[in-house]
Amino acid sequence: MMQGSTKTKTAVRLFALMIALLTVAAATACGRGPIQSGDVDQSKTVSDLSIRGRITFSETNIGSEEDTLASRAIVKAFEAAFTGVEVIFEEAARSTFTTRISAGDIGDVFWGDEADMYNFHKIHNAVMPLDSYIQPLNIDLGDVYSGALDTGKSDGRLYMAPRNIGEHIMTYNVDMLTAEGIAYDGIEALDWETFKSYCKMLTKFDDSGKVTQTGSSMKIYWYPVWQVFFRGFGGTWIDPVKHTVSIVDNTEVMQGLNEMLAGVTEGWIYPEDFASGITGEVSTMFSLISNDNFSTACFKTFGDLSGLNSVGNAYDRLNVAWDFCPFPALPTHTVSTGATGYMVYNRTDNPDTAAAFALFFLTPDGQRAYHSQAGGNVPLLKSLSEETFWKGKGTVWTDKNYGAFVSYPELTRPASVDVQAPGEIAALFNGEHMKEALSKILSGKADANTVFSKIQTEANEKWSLIYE
């Protein structure tokens, strides 16, 4: 009898302990406090806001030591601009951010890209809108490149303050052009027909039909590249308002796709980063070309200014003259643009200070502090485009054509599919899926219409089932 009673009491205690632990876990998962709306009385001024106290700034640790210096520089500038504020800087693995958001111990302000913004806003309801703070903080949105600002928007509101503008551009081998008698300064984008004619002129074959030098090397599976082609002849491949994808049933979109594929099959576009996954005639044709084709490809895809050192060194080791240039202008000229930036955790207990810090990236002082460091990037303010403090800072390449990075800001379009469609749809067009689709076509296993008809159908079926 007593043994049974003891077991019962023990079971009750264990049950009570389990309930207590679950309660604590649930409370922790909810975060630090109530959800902040981010709404501010528009008659308020900076002095009316409570910009004081301590906040934590969670930066990703995927960058270099120079990137850390840039982040610390803007922290220092913000603390100087707002007395009585302390920003605790920390670096953490990007992969931990989702768990930390669920646990409520993410920084008041934290790093992310467009996909993160969509995920943390739509899926986790963890991000505070920032647009209501624009006017009280006297931020001049007219000076901000819209292409950068749009990367941080969802449902018409700003959830991520970008830190830079990322217009997709190219590098080019000056020596290779000179050898063919082609004069090009890289200032203006080459129109598509001129670009194509140059690439064909620059492409060389050996007696067996293998390419020994190619006009261009493009990551055609990468969303900043293929979307330029999808839009390049007037087509609209995705409609975020009607929630539809139109590829094979849009003549102009297919024209752009086929133009891109023709460049590969004709040898003047090397399919960078996934040529090894292609079989058949195309694979054989490009068997002498590799991804490290700085001396065998004239125009090359360039990702982000943070890659300046690796690219510049690669050219210099070969003693090759090189420079930056805009991506070629197809008949309907658009420029894929992305950005990374910073979000405010919507359970912060210091919303005014957190919002002010995130939006400090949209101010001249913030941009100067961040981008004047070696780990900086391309300023997102029009007023800073001609200044030299950000152009090759800390490198030997200060004389390059950095104007290419802000050459067509009025023609920018979102590089990321994540800001145009829900994650389930965007995933169908990520790099690995596009590599698979394009490899299948270029290997001769299926035609473009068949491959993209399947993708289009799946995308529209999924989208029709999503209620936002």
C-alpha cells in the first residue's frame, strides 16, 4: 500500500515537473516580451523617441575579419550619434538564427537576406516593420536606391533595412578585347546584339570543335542571371499579385530562355559552376574550359563586392588587365539587384533604439561608417555614388570602374525570387533546381518546353493552394 502510494506521489511529482518545464519552454519560445507593432505617431520627432539603453546586434559570422570591422564601425558611429545608447555586438552562425528566434534570445537587431526576411516575417512572425520610423527619424528615402530598399519589403512594408545595393554586374578581360581590336571602357552596358557579336568574335575552337576561349562565362542557373533573360524580351515570368508563374506560355519569356541556351550550345556562354553536370555534345565542347577561366573567358559573372580580393588576385596572378562592366542590356533592359541587411526582432524590449540602429544604415553617417572599411560594400545612397571612400578601400584596385555597381539603379528588379513568391514557390527556382533543369536541357535529355512546362505547372498548383 505504501509502495503504491509512493509510486503515485512520484508520478504526480514527475507530471507536475513536466508541466512546469513545458510551461517554461512555451514561455521561452514566445520570446522576451509582447510583439511590438512598430507603429509610431508620425508627428513625433527624433527627440520624442526613446533612443537610449542597451540593445544586442547579432551579426552573421560567415563574413571575413574585414566584414566584422565594418559592422563594428557602424556600431561605434551609432553610439556616437545617440548618447546613452550601448550596442552589444555579437557574431553567430547564420544557421542558429531560426532556433534563437524561436527561443527568444536573438539580438534586438540581426542580419539576414531577402529569403530570411520573408521567412522570419511570414513564417515566424518575428520581425517588426520599420517604415513607421522613417519620418520621425528624418530619413531621406529619396536618396536611397529603390532597388536596394525593395529587397527589404513584404506586403508593402519595410521589414529589413538593407546595408548595400547589389546590382549584378560582370568583370571582363581587357587584354582579350584589345587582342581582337575591340575598344570598350565598361562604362555603359553593351546592348545585347553587340555583346553577342563580341562574344562570338572572342570564342575560339580547336580542330576538334572544342572551345579554347569563350566570349563569356555566366552562372546561368543563378537567379540574378536567368531572370534577366526571362525579362529580356518584354516577358513577365512571375506575377506576385495574381500569384502565377508564366514561362512556357509566355512567348517573350521563352525567347529569353532560348537565347540564353543558344549562347551555351554555340560555345560563347560557358555555363559556369555546373558545366561538369552536363553530358553529351555541350560537355565535350567545353571540356578544355574550367570555372577558373579568367584567361579563357572574356566576360564573367561577378557576384558581390565582397569577392573583390579573390577575383582581383586571380586576374593579377595571370598578369591580365581587367575591369568591371554592367551586365549586357537585353532589349528590355533590367538589372537584377539584391541586398542583405538587418531586421528588428519584434519582441525586443527596446523598439525605438533597435529601429533607429537598423535604419541608421539608410543614413549618410551610417553608410560612410560601414562602407569606408575594407569589409564594406556598395553604398545604397545616391548621394555617395561618386565618392571614392568605398571604391576598392584597402585594396590595390582603387582605379577600377566601380560606377558599374550603380550604373542603372532605375532599372533594378528583385534578384531573389523569395521577395516575389512564397518560399514553396521560390524553392522550385533555387540554384540546385535550376542547375538540374538546365543540365537536362543542355545534355539533350529533354527540351526546354517540356522541362519548364513541368516546373510552371508545379509552381502554379502550389501557389493556388497557398492562402496568404
